[in-house]
Amino acid sequence: MNGVYQATVETAKAYIDQNLGGDLSVEKLAAVTGYSVSRFAHIFQEQTQMSVKEYVTEQRLYQAAKMILEGETIVNAALECGFDTHSGFAKAYRNKMGYPPSFLGMLKKRAARAKLSMRLLKQLPELVSMGYMPNTDNGVDLMLKPYIVEKDIIRIIGKRVSFMGDDVGKIGMLWEEMDQILKAIPNRVDQNFFGISLDFWHAERERGLCSYMIGAEVSDLTDLPDDMESLAVPASRWLYIPVRYDDETVKGLAPEELNEDMPYVTGCVFGWSRRYIAEQGLKRQDFPIEYEVYGLTDGYEEQGGAHLTLAVPII
């Protein structure tokens, strides 16, 4: 990296950090660094692999996320970080992070109970572009190295809940029924079980309708218990993302607290997967399903702690 150009970029970054709510146009930053607009834009892109606009937006989003987690309202955080409207901030945040900023707001209100996801989310702004999310208390990785698998059609029987917007509390309530649900499922092929997100990151999500299902893979969909549904997950390539929580992370959380908390954690990791997929030159399949699989043997279980694997369909 050219030393002069590196110093130019560092000067621009320092100015950006100190003026997130102000004018951070290319013209302004070029004037600050003493270059023409076109020359500055070229230098910044060459040194950072990002346009000025992309970098400024990213820093504003990270700062807004920190402010929300520290107690600021979403609207005030957005305005103080240079966004003209709440809707503009929400759209930019979802596009960048893969989940809505309201996740942060709801966690703030429930911080006393949301210990696990607060710990994860406080790190997320800085770590969203990385391939892991470390536990800062003891250095244990919360998200381990993703890998790709080919899966035939998966036949699922289980119970589903539907809800509007970000009312993910219903997912926690469904998890409280997990044991009864799994015991009632016939013709299971193994002891693994699934948490399936439908329409979370698809067109239905924009209209506010989502659903979630707890179930297990079966050999036959015809023997369907009352109050349960069947689902055929299409054959696909899947990005599998192992996630592990060390025992200290979950110690002290009652089962109902962990059940209520987990949707936020998995939502964040699914959101992170969007950027990872793009960075790896992959593409997401165009059907509205992601899932968590519990009990999978993939080489990480010997490390202990709670373990699950999240799956996103890719081309």
C-alpha cells in the first residue's frame, strides 16, 4: 500500500468517524484531504476496496447499532448518524446486516433476559464481515467455519406458528412445546430435528408475514398427526454454518429464557450469511426457506457446549 495514499485514507477515515452525522460527501472528503474529487474517489476505492459511499454508510450503520444497544431510540440513532429518515435507515440496515434494526430495539427492552443475544449483538457491528463471532469473555468461537453440502429433498413433519413483523416471541412459545412435538412425529429417519424459518428473508417478509416450524425428517408424509403439518424442503446445495455456545454463555438461563432468546441469535447469523455468500461468490437459492438442524454430527460436537447448525440454500 502506497504510504502517501494510506495516510490520505486514514485522514479521511478519521474525519468520517468524527462527523458521522454531518456532510460526508465525496466532495467534502476530497476537500479535507486536498485531492480532486475524482482522484480522491479513485485512491479511496483502490486502498479500501470500497467506494466512499459504501464505507460511510457502513460506519454510520455500525455506530447507529451501538447507540441502539446502549439505549438510544432507533429514530434518534438514525438521525444522529446521518440518515435523513427512519425508513431510509431501516432499509439500509436490513440490506447490510440481513435483519431489521428492530431486533436491536427489542433486545434493548429485554436486556435483563436476553443475555445470550445481547452478548452476540454487541459484537455484530464490528464482526459482520468476518467469518466468525468470538465470545469476548473467553475467546471461544460462537460461529465456526461454514461448509457446503448437497441435500436431496427433506420431508418434514412438525408444528408451525405464523406471525406478523418481528413478533418472534411466538417462536419461543413453540420451542416450549418441542418435546411433545417431537414425540408425536411418526416415521422419523434419525434423532436430528429442525427449526425451519419460512419467508424470513423473502418477499413475504417485506409484507410482514413470517412463519416458523419445529419438526423432524420422516420417511413418509402420509401419516400426519392432528395439529401438525408436512413440508417438503427442496433438494439444494446448502451453506451449513455450525454455531456453538460454551457452557458459561448459557449457564443461568432457564429453558424458557433460552427459547425466547435464540430467535435473535439465529436471525443475526442468518443475516451474516447474506454477506458471506456474496463475498464467496455464491448465490442464494430463490426459495423462502432456511433452517436450523440440531443433533447433527459434523465434527464440532466434541468441543462441548450447546451446538446447532444453520442452513441457507445456495446455487
